[in-house]
Amino acid sequence: MKKSYIIGMAALAVAGLASCQDDQDPKISTATEFLLNTPPMAEQTMVLSPEGTATFTVSQPNYGLTLAPTYGLEVSLTEDFTAIKDGTYVNVDDEEVPIPAYVVIPLESQIRAELVVKQSNLASAICAMRGIGNADDFTEEDPRPLYVRATSIVGNQPSTAITSNVIKLSYVKEYCALESSASLDVLYTPGNANNWNFDAAMRIPSSGENTYAGYMGIDGDFKFTNQPAWSNPGNYGCGELTQDEKTGVWTGTLIENGGNFSGVESGLYYAEVTITNTEAANDTECGTVKLTPIKTVGIIGDFNGWGGDVEMTPEPGFGVWKAENVDLGDGSWKFRMNNDWTYNLGGQTLDNLTQNGDNIPDGGTHTVILDFTTIPYSARLE
């Protein structure tokens, strides 16, 4: 009996020790509070842009321990995060998908309580929630409310997931962040002006069979390609290149897989390119190029009697130009280059500007932004 008693007491001691250790093990509590702060610009008009970012901040949820949660951000066009309409649409991957009630927005960092997002992703999300999958279906609308909420989770454990309060951005103006469903026939212009980044390179649209005409920024060396890659054929380098001393216009030849173009003064140019041999072998002449310098970009219209252009200022890379506090009156107006009508842009809508297009009808006092980095060319008023 004595031996059995001793064994029984030992078992109880071990069980008690295990119980004490269990009580001391760290446990993750279910977070009960997670706050998404209302940003200062919530009641201001937020005009989304391809280059812009937006920043949101959250209070770190209390899990009972010092942990590093993973954050997320979701947006919707309705306060209760339901779809604005039923149905499906065809997305950029040519897939028929349901119109989403909300969209998860990628973050610059998922582990910081400062949530930074690209405005281009917000614009794409709004298009998706409107049921728009390509630029052909896009229609410009007035600024709209956008509802935002944050999420937090620890180690992909569902029990730790928590969603914040919903905040309202009252006036968000999207833009067409989508390309046309039709395959775009363009030339890319990788070079120093865009850090040799195909995504950032300005594109020259087709003007006919194997011909291209449009605007490009030059700031050092550059090349032309027919794809966003260094594929052959289609990698067009420099042959001969000479400048007319009177006009400043450069003309020259293209060499398949040739060297970089260089020596051209930095600035905006109207490029006209003809590909004469689309299947050229390396080091073979395959086309011609003409580069006309664009010394000024201006705004002209009824508001200034169609004379005395309001000059615009370029941003780095020469792809985006801006003029602040322009009183456009209540008439029509256009963009023109070099204080002349040889190169001008217009259109009935700001998201589709074309050479020799219609007069632009929008008026009022605005900061006017002209964007050569999109195809078609576009503008916006802030």
C-alpha cells in the first residue's frame, strides 16, 4: 500500500507541474479592437493618378502578446461591402468573372501599421466593381464615395483574423486604369528617361501598317522595341542619326539589335518611325526615324481668344505636363505644341485625346495635367 501511495502522489505531482506549465505558456487572445484611422483627405476630392499613392494608418490590434500581424486593405463602393450590381464582366485576362462586392488592394508593406497603396490599384478596383474590364467600356463619371476597411491576422491563423471599422472617402475620382481589349500596336521607348523600365516607358501608337507616330520623352540614351522585352527581331537601335541645324529635327535609320541612340538633347519629341523590315537579322538596317523637338506644350482656347498659349511645365521624364490655376472659362479649348497647330491634341472626353481632335468642352478653373504616358493620351483637371 505504501508503494502504491507513493506512486499515486508522484503522478499527481507530475500532473500538477504540467498544469502549471500550461498556465505559463503564452496564449494569443482574440483581438477585440482594431481601428482604421480616418485620413485628413477623407472629405476632400481625391483624383487618382497612375503615379500617385494613398496612405492609411491603423492601431495595432491587441492579441495579448507582442506580435507582428499581417495587414490587408479592402475597398468597396457600398458601406456594407455589397456589390453595386449583379452580373459578370470580362476581366483583363479575358475571363468572365462575377462583379466583385469589394476588392483586396495590394500593400507596399503588409507588416507596417502604415498602409501604403498605389492609386492605380484603387482605380482598377473601382473599374472592376463597376463591371468594367477594358478601356473600351470605360465611361468617365463624377467623383464617388469609396469605402475602406483594414484586416489583420497572425500567422495565417483564422482565429486571429479581425476586420477594422469602415471609413468613407467621400469624393474619389477614378481614371481608366485599363487597356483596350484590342491588342495595342505600339513601339516601346526604353531608355534613361524611364530607367530602362518597359512598364514606365512611353509608347508610340501605330499610325498605319508598320508606321508609328507619337510623343516620347528623351533624357539620354534610348531604343525602340515592338514588345515590352528585348526580343529579336523587334529590338531597334541606332544607325545613322543627324540633326537639321535650322529646325532641330533629327532623322536617321534603325538597326536591328543595334546600339543605343545617344546625343539627342533631353526633352519631349514627336517621333515618327517606319519599320521597313520586320524580320531583319541582327545588325541589319530595318527602318527610319524622325524626331521633332517639342519645345513648348500649351493650352489655348476661347478663354484666351485662341492666342497666347498658357505654357505647361514638364515633370521628370517629360511624360506628364502641368499648368496650375488655369481659368478655362465656359468655352472650349485644346492642347498644342510649339505654339503652332502642326501638333495638337483634343477630344470630346479627357481620357481619349487625339491629334487634331475636337475642341475640349470642359471649363472652370483647374490645375490641368496632360499625360503622354497613356495610350490614348489623356488629361485630367484638378
